[in-house]
Amino acid sequence: LFADPDEPARAYLLRDVDHKFIAISRLSDDFLHTTGVISKLCEPDPRRAGRRRNRDKCEAPAMFKLHGLHYVITSGQSGWASNPLTLWRSSGAALEGARWTRLG
């Protein structure tokens, strides 16, 4: 769950969808429902179909905002084995339709 500090009445749900990608959905005004997926990150590259390694998959998203851009930290899918975190940055201030860059 992410509450936007610049928009106090806005909150977003981040979740792993079937270990395929991370979805971001805006919550309704009463925070009881989502309004649909507005952005995705950590999606599989269609050019690598069937060759996706666990370290290329992500889960456990945590979002923060810095200087007007959104960042998401994710964990790799390795079960209980340790793995490095991955940092993602949004392409702009809006989350709706945001493109994400993997920073490492």
C-alpha cells in the first residue's frame, strides 16, 4: 500500500500477480476497492519467452516517492534464499501508464 504524500486522498495497492509482474492499482475514495491496474512493472520480455530466470522475476514491492518520481524496491523470486533487491524508477510523476526503468 502506498499513500501519495502529494495527494493525501490517494492511495495505491502494489501486488505480485501470479509471479508474472507487479501491478499497481489506485484505490477507490473509500479505500475499499481498486479501480483497476494502472501500471505494471517487472513484466516478462516477450523476446525471452520461456527463458525467464527466477532472478528476472520480482515480488514484495515497496514504493516511495522522491523529487516527484516514484521508485519501487522489489525482491527476486528465490524462495527463502537470499537475493539482491532491485530498484525501479517511474518515467514521470504520474503513476497511470508509467513506464519503469530497472536501475539495478
